[in-house]
Amino acid sequence: MRAGAIGRTRGQVVGGATAALGGLRRVWTRAAQAVLDLTLPTLCVACREPVAGDGLCARCWSQLSFIAPPYCEKLGIPFVYDPGPGMLSMQAIADPPAYSRARAAVRYDEIAKALVHGLKFHDRTDLAPTMGRWMARAGAPLLTDADLLVPVPLHWRRGFSRRYNQSGALAQVIGRQAKLPVAVEALQRVRSTAHQIGLSRSERAANVQGAFKVPKHRKAEIHGRRIVLIDDVLTSGATVDACARALLRARAVSVEVLVFARVVDTLKSPI
């Protein structure tokens, strides 16, 4: 009895000491975080003003332009009025892409640009969860019918310098949200391409021609699947179109496109 009592006493002492150390550790962590919040306040990614949470301040949030119907059924370009279901834009009829449909969460304006550049160039991977959730909401009809998510890949040299692929980070968030698998290496960029910024539509298409392929050992993963291609920004559509063609050559059933932001020069009218 005495030995048992001593054993319980020792256990209580050890347990109490462990709990006390855990409590001290939590107090220290909260104190350190409070000091960081005071000395290094979180800044709005767009205007750099202090913000209570992460991402955008209230003023910049109010300026973000979400895309909602009515829009072109194929390209997702917003219309100025509702022409009825299934209507296509002139661009979709004149120059139809290889992919079936494209959807974007927001218009690519200065606020969206700040978010994209923060994620893409400034290691703001903390922005991916919010951006990915917005994309999942905008692309819900595409994701419902999908089998697999494929992010637009970086060339290995660019991936090495950036350390991560922003499209892959967004795809992982959307995959968790929609409960879909993500095939990170199913598509490869086999040729390093120049930046698309400043190029005309035809120059963009030529720049990415033949730049993507599905490796032989990944073709079974693509064959017979309905793919949603994930990227950060859609400008002319040349990059996602080249990716879609590579996936279709690997016998994907269909390819659709979901991006965070798309460039909209002016709000389009249907035909």
C-alpha cells in the first residue's frame, strides 16, 4: 500500500510538472505572438495598411470584383445583361478553345493583382486558402462533374527558383474543399517559355506551343478522366489552351479551367 501510494504520488508530481510546463509553454507562445503583433502588424496585401486578420482590409475587400452570372457559358466572360441560359460570347464562337468551360472567381484588377503577386512572387502562401475557397465556390458546377484536378505546371528551373508552384498550392486547397484528387505531376512544362506579359494574343499562343505534355508513365492517370485545370490568372487563354490540348492528347474525356482571376477588358455583350 505504501509503495503504491508513493508511486501515485510520484506520478502526480510528474504529471503536475508536465502540465505546468505545458501551461508555461502556451503562455510563452501567446506572449511571443502578442509581441510580434505589436512590432510587426499584419498588413493588407493590397494597400499595405494594418489589418486585423490576414489578406485584405475592409476597403480593399469592398473593391474586389467577384464574377457572377450572367456570363459566357464557355469562357466565363461576364455580360452586361442576362441573355438567357447557354449564351456564348462572340470570342467563344470566333475562336473556340480546346477546353470545354472556364470559370474565374474575380476580375483581374489592381486588388486581384496584389493577391496574385503576393502568392506568386512574395511567398504569401497564407493567401492560398482564401483564394482557393473563392475559386471552389466560383467553379462549383465544374468541380461537381470532375474526376481530377491538374495544376498548370512551372518549368523546373522556375519552380526551383520560386520553391513552390502557386497553381499547385491553389489546387491543393480546392481539392480538399471539393474532395477531389490532385495530380501535381500529371502535366509537365517541357520547354521553358518567356513571360507572357507584354505579348500579343498570337505571340502568347506561339510562346506556349508544344510547351506541355503528359509523361508516358502518367497517361493512365489522365485517360478517361474529366479534368479541371487550375491556374492563378487567365489572360488570353493561351497557356490553359495549350495545357488542355496536351491533356486531351492523353485521352482525357474533357478539360475545364478554373482560375482565381481573369482579365476582362470590358464587360461583353452576347451575340
